Amino acid sequence: MSKPAYKRVLLKLSGEALMGDDPYGINRGTIERMVADVAEVAKMGVELAIVIGGGNIFRGVAPGAQGMDRATADYMGMLATVMNALALADAMRHVGITARVMSAIGIEQVVEPYVRPKALQYLEEGKVVVFAAGTGNPFFTTDTAAALRGSEVSAEIVLKATKVDGVYTADPKKDPHATLFHSITFDEAIAKHLQVMDATAFALCRDQKLPIKVFSITKPGALMRVVMGEDEGTLVHV
Ligand SMILES: Nc1ncnc2c1ncn2[C@@H]1O[C@H](COP(=O)(O)OP(=O)(O)OP(=O)(O)O)[C@@H](O)[C@H]1O
Ligand SMILES: O=c1ccn([C@@H]2O[C@H](COP(=O)(O)O)[C@@H](O)[C@H]2O)c(=O)[nH]1
């Protein structure tokens, strides 16, 4: 059997993808399918660090957050990612995967704080590390957290698992004429203002020479194909 293309990856899981077809929240079948994909990769010996988004929960509270102080709303968003991280780790436990949740904001009765050497130790031990609460700072996103943590743990690539199957010339959910890039440079993605990830995340990965693969987490087998280095999604590179 062929070997995975990477030893250590940073997987960014879209919070919104966790909703499945529900209007918000976590869809049980969807999280179980996602975790089955993750488990398949973890069981091959690939070291997995995960950053989870919060769009599925934060979207549900967004109307109530209207007019709120931006930083306060952002802290709510970060707390939403903690809930997703807990759900994800628990779902992994059900399939025999040991996961450790580490939070960027202090919430020690619930999850342990992010401590880089500890995260590296867990990865070396074969545990899946789930980074919660993004970067711990308002005005950022979990995509930037993925770029940051990916750099910190020396991941070979950031795998952005989302609801679309790659980077398009425009948002494919809004523009039916948008076409898919097989690969694109960071500079092009930033210059074209492609909204699939924020510019801060692109710039950090570019500066750290950390490639990104954007692919669909809803497509069966896509995560495994990406990890095996097969042709799937869009590669964003220097
Ligand atoms: N040029 C583009 N190519 C591909 N997708 C694009 C583009 N522009 C905008 N998008 C949109 O970007 C979205 C990225 O969604 P994703 O859920 O991963 O983002 P996120 O903000 O990190 O999510 P969450 O907050 O739920 O974690 C896609 O669903 C897609 O509709
Ligand atoms: O470093 C961060 C990460 C996230 N936030 C806030 O959380 C929500 C949810 O994150 P997504 O990346 O959209 O999934 C985000 O909209 C921010 O409000 C943050 O402030 N800092």
C-alpha cells in the first residue's frame, strides 16, 4: 500500500460544514462522517493537528450579536469553536481516537490551555490535537489560527476542509460561472481578493512557505486522497 504524502498536517475544519443540512449547530451524522474520515487518516500514522471553525454556532447567535461591540462578539465566536472542539474530540473518542483539546483562551475547568511543547508532545505520541478558540484574539479568524498553529507545530501543509471543492475565480455559491483553480500562488489569491480564506491567513502561510490545500470535506474520500498526495482540490503555494 502506498504511503501518505505527509507526516504532520494541520487540518482546518469548517464549522459551517458541521451543520450538514441543518440551519445551525452540529448535525450528528455529519460530525460522525467527518470523524470517520479523520480517523482513517490518523490510523495511517499521519500526525493530525486540527483547528475547528465556529460558523455553525456563531451564525445561530449572529442576529442577537448585531450592534454588539466587535471584540465581545469575536470572543463569543471563539467560545463557539470551543464547543465544536469538545464535540469533535468526543466523537473521536467514540471511534477509538485519542484527542486532546487545547484552548487559546483560559477556560481551564473545561479544556487545557494551549502550550506549544505540550501540543508537540501529543502529536509525537500519536494523539490528535484539536486547537480551540482560534488565535485567542479578536479581529482574527480560525483560518488565521490554522496558519499560525500550522506554523508553530511545523506542519507540512494546511488542509482547509470546507464546503466547496477548491478555490474558484469567485465564490461558486454565488457565481455559477466561477471556475476552479488546480493551483494558485498566495500572491495571486491575495491580489484577486479570493474570499475562500482571509488575506491574513494567506499572507502568514506565504511568509512561512506553508502550502494550503483547499478541498471539500463533504466529498467522500477527499481527505484521504489529499493526504495521499493525489489530485484533489486546489493547492495554494508560494
Ligand atoms: N473564490 C472562492 N473560491 C472558493 N470558495 C469561495 C470563494 N470565495 C468565497 N468562497 C466561499 O468561502 C467559503 C469558505 O467557507 P468555510 O466554511 O470554510 O469558511 P470559514 O469562514 O472558515 O468557515 P467557518 O466559520 O464555518 O469555520 C466557501 O463555503 C465558499 O462559498
Ligand atoms: O482567532 C480568532 C478566531 C475566531 N474568532 C471569532 O470566532 C468566529 C468564528 O470563527 P470562524 O473563523 O469564522 O469560524 C469568527 O467569526 C470571529 O468572530 C476570533 O475573533 N479570533
